[in-house]
Amino acid sequence: MGVNCKDKYLKWIKGHAYYYRRVPKDLLSLYGGRPFIQQSLDTSNLLQALLRRDSINEAIEETWEKFRKTGCDPAARNRFEAAVANARQYGFDYKTLPELDAAPVSELVERLNVVDEIKSPAQKIEAAEALLGTVEKPELPLSEALEIYWENTRDKIRGKNDSQTRIWTHARKRCVRKFIKVIGDKDIYQITRPDAIEYRNWWLDLVEADEVKADTANKDMELLSGIIQKVFDVQGINLKSPFSGGLRLQKGYSEERVSMTKKEILHCLYNNNPLAGLNEQARHIVYICAETGARPVEVITRAPNDIVLDADVPHFKIRENKFGMLKTKVSRRDIPLVGSALKAFQKFPGGFPRYVERHVSCVNAIGKFFRENKILVPGATLYSLRHGFQDRLNEVETPERMQVELFGHALGRPKYGAGPALKVKQRWMQKLMLSQDLPGGD
């Protein structure tokens, strides 16, 4: 933060500027009990002195704020991270004294030999700290470790739209909040296997009470483990996440997604116009999902140039675009439009602007409508339409390569050639077709 008063925290000694500030009593331990901070600003120019003072003051107040929130000394963390980096320079992982005690004697001897060979006294001290484990691991609460995780996973959100980024970030914040609620905001280096088991048992209680599904618990623990392991890795800590291996909850048979037969889909979605109460764009998205087996997000996030209606074979392109990424590389495909899917895209040739950047809101709105109006068979969801498409592929004995091209799953072996032409795909899509018409005269 800026400093308004011109001479506040400034001290002049023989024409040279210094940052000078009293240390609050509750922070004296950060400075070895010294009551004042005095740091040269390396200038005699007033304007430069003011700018440098403000910069230093902002950094110091940020350090104080973190210390007051967490009780952790950022300076200690900086020293620890420097020791880790130095150990890597010499070709070693950083290990604390207890970890070195448990290591083979030959490793300790090797580290001592490296230190002995260094001539510079200053470098020898740094090397000794790094290789002999004399710098203690600072406390790092899980809540604060999350900040390190964000900084080192920026590549994970490249190409995601705002909605996808928000979902990705929120899921990780949520799993950290849950762990803190159950176990506490523990030092990440002190989270133990018993802590992980206790947290797993907390989830197990919820699963057994039918409050959540095992998949939900497993996903939460997987995300939490990834956060912890990433922080260990980027800090050069030779530790494994306490959640790694053997903690997944058994998935029950009841959690398998419900599929829907062609007859059920026609009855639930087409007979007597049951979707009339759903808003127009969402309704047509449902028809496309049912007819093509595409994932809802693949339909909702189509840009106008992804929808090709004036070709010999009308189709839509499932590609990465500015509205979102694909689930997998093999999801990229072109789907011929037939039946009610063709009619739906003819109704909305530019896509679905209401939802194109809000696909989660769209799926939630459709799901709520389905539940409130008991549209689908018991246990079925919007995604059940995709499972129904897979069953229809099997019923007409669609060749494996064609299934891959239409469904967007991996082939299970190297993929050769350009794949079938749109005309060939169209013939298979016509065999799978649900209906030539949309209900209600759409």
C-alpha cells in the first residue's frame, strides 16, 4: 500500500535515504527482537526515495499480514526454498536432518564431500545448509499452500473459458475447505496418513448415509492429493502425498449411469411435446444431445462457424474454440446432422447464445426441469441420452472405427488414416435416427 506522508518511514543519513520503521510488538520475533527496521534505499534523490520506500513498505506490510494470519515466518520460508534450490544445484534432493539420519551412510558421506570441496566460506555455508538439512521446513498451512499451487498450475487453465476456469478453481478450493473443516488447517508437511484415513472415513460415513456418491468422495480426495503433491514437487520436497494409493472408496453398482432405449427416449422427449415448458434454446440442445449422442458441453459451446448447414452433408464440428476446451483429444470430430438434430440447428444456425458461455447453468436448468417434471425414466439424467446413443450404436452393429468417429472415445489402438467421410458417417447416423420431426411443430 502507498504511504501518504512525504517523510513517513524515511530517514536521511549523510544525504542518503533509508527506509526506517518501528516494528510492532507482536512481530518482534520476525526481526530477532530488534525494535526498528532500517534499510538503505540506495539513493539521494527524494522522488526515487519515495518510490522505493513505498515499494518496500508494501512488501513488508504484506509479510506482516501473512504472519498475523498464519503465524508463519515468510523469511523462514524463503530461506528454506533457497536451501532446496541450492541442493538441486548440487544434484541432490533437500532432506532434513531426520531424513538424512534415515538415509544410507554413503549418501551423507557424498554430501559431506561436496561441502568439503567448496573453497568460498560463504558458498560453503550455503552448501552445508542445503546438503546437510540444517534449515527446518517452515510451517505451511494447507490454506496457504493453495496459493503456491495456483502459481504453479497456470498452464492448466490455458484455453479454458471463464466458466471452465471458475469450475476448475472452485473444485480445488472446495476440497481444501472440506479438509480444513474436518481435520483442520494443518501444516502441509505435517498432514499424515492417519489424517488422510480419518478424512476418508468422514466421506465414507456420508456415502453410507446415501448423502453423496463414492465418485464425489474419490474426486475430492484425488484433487486434494494433487494439490499436496504439486506443492511438494515444486518445492523439491522428497515426500509423497498422504492420500496416494489405496484410499479410493468402492463404487457401488447403483452409481452406474442409467441408459435409455430408443423407445424410452421417444416416449420421454417427443410424445406429446413434454419439453414445451423448457426454454427454447435449452429444449433444442436436448434434442441435439438425444439425436447425436454428443456431450452437452459439446453442443452448448458451438460457435457459429462450427455449424455447417449448407454442405452436401449438414454437420457440426466439435472443436476447441474460445468458448471451451474438449474433454480429450479424441473428442474432436465432425457429426452429420440428421432428424431432430438437423431441425434444431436449422432453428438455431448460429448456436445457442444464451448458454454458449454458461454451459453449467444450461445443464443445471435442464436437469432441474427433468426432475421437477419427471421427464426421464427413474435415475436417468441428461447424460443418459449419450449412453442411449452408445446402445443404439451397438444395436445396429456399428463397426468399432465408426463408433469412435461418432462417439468421440479412444479406439484402443493406433489410429491410421483420415477416417470415414461425412457421407459414410451420415448413412450410419440415419440408421440411428430417433425422429425426423421436432415435437410441437418446432
